[in-house]
Amino acid sequence: MKKGYKIKGLDCANCATQLENAIQKIEGIESVSINFLTEKMIMEYNEENKQEIMDKVKKTIKKEEPDVKIEEI
């Protein structure tokens, strides 16, 4: 399943890359792309475990970039 999210509070493109790399390591994530300029994240993941994967994504974002907020679009 491919889904788009609004990412608010990223400080720089390097932060976006680091966050992208951390999210990519989560089991069930097939691909992730974060665009710093548009503040958008496109994620492809296994739909069967959506809630579990999203919980891990939010936890990873909180750990890597505490000020970043994520909203589904």
C-alpha cells in the first residue's frame, strides 16, 4: 500500500535523509521517500500490519526528530 503523509518540523534536507534511512529499516516498510522542500513523505508498506508499522514509524520519528509531526494526507 502506498500512502502520503505531511511532515512538519524538519530542520534540513540532511535530517530528512537521516529520517528516511531510519524509517526504511522498519520491518514491513517496502519504500519511503521524504521530500524536505514539499514536507511530504511517501511510504509503501504491508497493509496487513498497518497499525503496527505506523506505531513504529511514529516512534522512530519521535526518536530521530522529536519536533517533527506527521499527518496523513
